[in-house]
Amino acid sequence: MSKRIMYVCLCHGVTDRDIRQSVHQGATTMSKLCKRVGCGTQCGKCVAHVRQVRDLALAEINDRMATEARIGCRFHTT
């Protein structure tokens, strides 16, 4: 079963998947993110939700990095 897509910015057709993908590709600030996907540049009503999706994507990245660090520590003993 595929995950549903949610449109976050209707003016530019930006989805939550677009935002998460851009964050994972390095657009971690609102400025970089909005420039990359176009959200927040028309009416601005999406900005708060874009920020929420970006923050969730950043949390995913941090969680993954913490997990990888824990796993790496098991194999690298001093």
C-alpha cells in the first residue's frame, strides 16, 4: 500500500513528498526549501505547514543519523 500524498502548496502544486525529498537533498532552511520547490512564494498561506513538514523531515534525518551512530559504535570499539 502506497503512502498518500498531501498537497501543501496549492499555488505551485507542492506536496509533502516534494518537501521531504528536498530536505533530504539538502534544502534544510526555509529559504532554500522555498527556492527549490516554489512554496511560499505566491500567497504564503502554506508557509506554516511547509515548516511543519520540513521539521518532521529534519527529525527523520536526525533519528536516522543517531541510529547509524549507535550501530556504528557496536562495530568500532577502542
